[in-house]
Amino acid sequence: MNPLPALSLDWDIFCAVIDNYGDAGVCWRLARQLVAEHGQAVRLWIDRPEVLACLLPTLAPGRDRQTVQGVEVRHWVGGLEGERPARVVVEAFACHVPDAFQVALRERGSLWVNLEYFSAEDWVEGCHGLPSLQAGGARKFFFFPGMTAATGGLLRERDLIARRDAFVSDASLRRAWCACRGLPFPEAGERAVSLFAYEQPAIPALLQSLARAPQPGLLYVPQGRVLSSLNAVLPGGCPAPGQTCTLGALGRLRVHVLPFLPQEDYDALLWLCELNLVRGEDSLVRALWAGKPFLWQIYPTEDEAHRLKLEAFVARYTALAPEGAVGEWAEAMRAWNGQGVLVPEAVEALFIHPAWFRHASEALIREEDLATRLTKFVFDRV
């Protein structure tokens, strides 16, 4: 492990939860990594701590101030008048730091960073790291997560890949993990699939494909918005969290609904499965590090800008692959996002080239992680 840097700063990270868990998940991962791996002092301001508590069971959502894993978690309410800003202030995903706090950070001379959403679009490289002049003369720097050396990188803990490899290579460890959490373990010849999605019209096609596949399947469904889509397809509706039902004339697909998973358990679920269907930004990045076949349901926007982001990601990711059959994956990605029909052949093709996804993951691992790039960016300017 690399030694902690000599420069230790205090940081404020602001998180406004919109309508899902990804904002809280990204901010918590960043805060925890800055403390544990980079020796920084971090306050995480979050307007809905009860959302973070779903990912972090040791957090008490009713408290205004507490310290968890070295991170001071604060309930963000009001304009924060009288609060002294940290040396580094991070606005996550363009959330608005209160006006009174902006005045105070200008007076202190804090470094102000806007942590943007992930994008694989080409224009991100030209905008990453640029300052923008704000009211009162302060400068806000834009920091873009991305997949190339000219961007801010992706969140990845230093020990993540070693933990992944140990889990994947040890069947007894995987079996024990399932047993401790009350999950069915994949039987011999049974392919495990995880499904974490928004409401999804392609659910019937997915379930039919898995139920009629040459091999039986075990579908793990973490509790969330996708259950409403499953209810319309499964006979008798979705099982309750912790329960299993079967689908298909021969019962070749088992469907198990999981209670909402803490972050670390969700990582292990991705490592356990042979195919992962993920949603949003935080889950996508964890699927990339899992190195397994996956489909990503991008967060839809009213102006359809998500379609451009999806195509940019498909182009960037397939460029990481060795020569091989990548067209089926690209078409399945589009169909999973409402552009076309998800056909059984495309679903089955996802299981055929696992080495391709591992190769692409290894290529991304060679890039510096986001927390490391962010600390270097800050240290160069402080």
C-alpha cells in the first residue's frame, strides 16, 4: 500500500440526494477513501442521511452529526450560517452550496470543486479541470469522472481487486457469504444473474430468455424500483425479500429477492454472478471492476441526452476489448435502454465471452483511480 501523503487537508463534501441511491453511494465511497487511503479529514454533508443509512447500516439517520469509519457525517439542513468551510469544498453533481457558505469559503480561500457526473463523451476531456469564475471572484473547478487519462478517473479502492480475486477464486468463501446472508447458492450448472434496475419494460424478454436458456439460472434481485416491473410478469407477483420463486414450465429460473444491500455486499453479489444488470452511475462503476458481463441501464433524461451518453460509453468500452464478438453486447445495451428488442440470442451471447469483459476491466484498472487524481489535483492548487 502506498504511504499516506504528507499534506493533510480538511474537506467538505456536499451531497443532495435526488431520487435514487447513487448520489449518496458515490459521495460516501469518495469520503471514505479520502480518509482511509489519503489521510484527509472529511465532513460529508448530506440532505437525506436516511438514504445513506440504507447503504451504510452503521449510520444512525436520526443524528445530525456522527463519525463513521473516520468520516464526519453531517445532516445538511438550512444555509449553514456560522459554519467554517473546509480548505477544500466539493459540490457533488452540481448540488448548490448555500449562499452563506459560499461567502465563507471565499473569505477563507477554500478550493472549490464541482464533482460532475460520469461521462465517456469526448468533450469531457476538454472540460475536465477547467475553472469557472463565480460571484465575488471565486473560482470553481470542474472535475469529470471518466475512463481515460485526461479525465478524473473512476472510484476504486486500493484493495478492491485483490478482494475481488480472492472471492472469485474460492468457492467456499462464496458459499459462506451466501449462507451468512440467507441467500440461495448457485447449484451446479446454474448461472447466477443479478438484476438492479429502474422500472424496465424489457423485463419480460429478459425473464423469458433466462427461463428458456440451455442452462438453468438463479436471478438475484436486490429490493428496489424494478420490483414493480417484475410483479407484472411473475406468477403470483414478486416474492417478499428473502424469498424465492421459480419461472418456466420446468422451473429452470429461480428468482430470489434480496433486502437492500450495503455497498460491500453489493460488490460481492456482482463478483458472485456471471451476468450483472446494473443501473445509474455507482453500480456501473462497480460492475466494471467486477470484470463480468453486464448491461447498464442509464438514468433516463427528459431531453434524451442519455442516449448520447450511452453511445459514447458503448464506443469507449468496446474499444478496450480484444478482437471478438462485441456487436451483440452493444445491441443488447441499446435494447436494455429502450432502443430495440432484447432477443434471447442477445441475452445468451452475454454469457459467451466473459474473458472479453475481464480484459476491458483490466485495461481500466491500469488507470489511476478518482480519489488519487482528485487529491493530486487539489494538492497542485492549494
